[in-house]
Amino acid sequence: MSVEASMAAGTTARLRPDLALIAQWIPHGARVLDLGCGDGALLDYLSRERGCTGYGVEIDDARVLACVRRGVDVIQQDIEAGLGMFGAGAFDVVVLSMALQATHQTEKVLAEMSQVAAQGIVSIPNFGHWYHAWSILMGRMPVSREMPYQWYDTPNLHLATVRDFEQFLARLELSILRRAFLANGRTIERLPGLRATQAIYSFRRG
Amino acid sequence: MTALTVESQRMRFAEPLALASGAALGDYELVYETYGEPNADLSNAVLVCHALNASHHVAGVSADNPQDIGWWDNMVGPGKPVDTRRFFVIGVNNLGSCFGSTGPMSINAATGKPYGPDFPVLTVEDWVHSQARLADRLGIRQFAAVMGGSLGGMQALAWSTLYPERLRHCVAIATAPRLSAQNIAFNEVARRAILTDPEFHGGRFYEHGVVPSRGLQVARMIGHITYLSDDSMAEKFGRALRDNTERAHPGDYRFTFDVEFEIESYLRYQGEKFARYFDANTYLLITRALDYFDPARVAGGDLSQVLAHARASFLIASFTTDWRFAPERSREIVQALLKAGRRVSYAEINAPHGHDAFLLEDPQYHAIVRAYFERVAAEIAGGADER
């Protein structure tokens, strides 16, 4: 089912498009660890609609509070401090949505993700989008819906293109199980390297 | 909002309570207070466990003393994070304490004199068993939540494993799964101060009409240092000198060992105040209960094995500047709960006040507890039976 179809069905209507797509990749009843879980929307949906269990990890006070308000179990922690608190292989799926680009030790985070769960899912903004190239050609750093920051106040440290990221996964010996591309919230098939604003990957070790 | 006036109540237990030490305590009384109204099946009952020097007087104002405000009045009451318009909250004074429940100051029926040093050494688990008996008498089969901070948090944790089916939620704040060597060391300094006070008389000071006041003062002073953070002490006192007319010029040192700095004055004041109302034998007993608390001991140190018996959902919270029970200690509990597959939320509150923060009104801290208890209230209202 496409994101549009599922949103029409209403079940994931209130989820951010990349989360709605991620939710569809997560099996019923899975144990899920959601890193940088924000207000807990994904886990809330997964527990109500898919019988999943699990925890969110979040550093921000307001977001931790939002999780507690909606009854999502949340652990207040900096994901870069390590995932040692979560045992190896303790989860079926570990999710990191639209946060990897803001990590300092991006490689370490991905490596640790592959330890705590059999399957990892990551969504990233695609820096290779044509508009970004156009913006730079015009002499300005790009500002977009997925990356709404000015160059001087952005939390983003490690931006990548779709091809960069796939090479990165390969170098970490993580094999891609599924991939999907979104352009302004809609799935696209053709020329994702140029047209996708977000890319979503599911991967596993080896 | 007008303060809630509360009267304490008393329950007598004739049946002896078997203690961890092998001893038994026969014919004892527990003093408790309640706030809010019980619902039909008492499923909205919340037990609040107290820490070292607190009591059953959790919230509101004592009927017999309008100055006596409950120690957690900012947390428990109408419209407070633990809202007594929804919850029936119970505060109980622990056995061995000096605020009305049977303790070292009580008369031992066998001798006609105060127990003093003959009062049995108690553990956190003993307290929990005594609280469970009180719950039986009150007709509470299952608490909506058992909560506490510091030593109170340890009781809440013990509840979750000793009576897994009797609480839906466990709220443990600024606590630890066991004391560190450093924690025990501080307790031992406090105990030595009391035990070596000439007026302690081997714990039978009541019979001599005296109080080991100096020992209690030092015990309180050292305890108090561990409740505050370095930063909060620096901010509150710094190196400020005590205002004193004996100084030739303001700011001059006096070159004596009398009170010179504000911090000294503050600690002495706290010590003297404490020694006037707290019982020395109780101080020994409660610090020992702290030392002995180690639920993982029976499982070779594996806390997750013990917590795997729990059925409750957990809220664990710690404070960044607490060095008595630092966030790492709470994370040990969280890690064990994760390993045991229990439901748990963990908040690490950025507060400057050290261990004391659990008693203070921090917006993020109170918002988290409020939100959590709203979830608990919603479950009760919905009759939801989560795992």
C-alpha cells in the first residue's frame, strides 16, 4: 500500500509521511526501539494499531513530556551517549527517523543500532535533491521543508545524498532490505537521487 | 487554594510481623493519613512512602498544628501532580520512626520501658510488609501506584517485586538500587556521631532524661551536605561571612573557630532544629535500613532477574545535580527494567538543587509526574487492564 493509500484509509493520517511509511514496514507485535522518538507519535500508532511494544529514546524535555502525556514509554537519554542500556538483540526493529544527520558520531550510532535490533530503519533528508543544487548554484545555502534551518543555526552536521548514504551502509556491512523515497511527503519511483526530499532505508547486519 | 486540613489515624496490629532479621515485632501501631476520596473498589489508592526524616504527614495541614505542612504538599493535593480529586492518597509513618508509629521511643510491653536499642533492626522489605498489612485492613487489593523519593523510592521498588499484583504503577524518584560504599560511609559517619555522644547511653538516653543532641546535630549536618549540590551551596552561601557585629570591619575574619561563614551557620541551624525533634535511635535504624537495601543480592547482583517478577509499569526520575543518588543509579534501575521487559519511562530532570530536588517544585519534574498520573487516572477510569 502506498503512503497516499494508507493515509486515505485514515490509519496513519496523523503521522508524518516518513513515519507513516516506516510504520508499514514494521511487523505486527514487533518490539521496537525508536531513537529520537520526538513526541512518540510513531510508537503510539504502532502500539494502538499494530500491537507493538517498545520504548522511545529522546533527549529533549518537552518531547519527553509529550511522550509521557500520550502514554508512550520513553527513556530520556542522548542517543550518542551509547545504546548500552539496551541489550544486544533486545528489539526486532530499531528506528531513527530524520535525526541521523544531526548526530556527531554518525558511524557509531548506526553501528550500535545494528547491535540492538535485527532490523534497522533510518530516514534521512536527501541533500542531493535538485533544489539544493540549484540553491547553491544561485549562491545560497538551501533551506527546505525537511531542512528548515539557516546555515548558522542548523543542527544538521552530516548531510548526505542518497548515493552517499547507500555507500555508507555498504561500508558498515549493513545490507539494504528495503528503500523508499519521498518528495514532499509523496512516494516517488523515478530519479530519486534528484527528486527525493527524504529517503528511507531498512537494513540489517551482513 | 485553601490548604487541606488532615488528621492522622492509627491502626493497631496484634499479629506479630516476622522481620528480615529473624526477629518478630508483636502488637504494633502504624500512624497514617489519607487525602482525597476512595472510589468504589479503592482502585484509585496511591501509597506514598517517605524517606529518612519524613513522616505520614505527606500533604495538607495538620489539624492540630496549622504550621505543620506536609513534606510533599507541592506534589500531592487537589490540583497537584498527584491530584487528590482523583486519587485516594495514603501516607504512612514507617515502623521504627519517631512520628507516631511504633518505634524505639515506644513502650516495650515486655519491660514497661521504651524499646530504645532493643527495637529490632528493620529493612525496607519489613516496611513494605507492614504497609501491605495496612492496605489489607483498608481493603485495598491493588494500588493505582506506589510512589516515593530517595528511601521512599526504594520502598516503591520493593513493593513491585514483593507484591507484584498489588500495584499497577511504581514511581521511584531520586533513588538507587542499593547504596554505594560512599553512601554507606556517610551513613556510618552520622551513626558514629550519635553512638559516641556521651549522652547516647547505649540508646537508653530516655531513661536518663537526656538526648544525644550533639551526635544528632553532626549526623544531620553531614546528611544535609549530601542533599545539596555544590552549585546550589555556592549560590545560596558561597563564601559569605556571617553578619556579626563583633567584626571590626565588615568582611574581616575573626580568627576563631566559632561560626564564621554563612554555610556553617546554616548547617548548625539545621542540625539544632533536627536534634530537637528527631530520635537518635530512629536515625540509626533508618540509615541501617538504607545500607541493607539491595534487592539484587538474592540474584547474585542481577537486578533484572528480581525486577522480572514485577508486573507494574514504572516511572523512574533522577536529577542531574544529585550526587547522593546520581542519575547513573537510576539508569541502573532503568537498564534492569528494560532487560526484564517491563514498561518504564525515565526522566532525567535538569535541576540545580541536588538530591533535595525531589522535594522541590521544578516545572519539568512536576509536569512529568502530573502527565504520568493522568495516564494512571485514565487507566482506572477506563478499567483498562494493561499487561
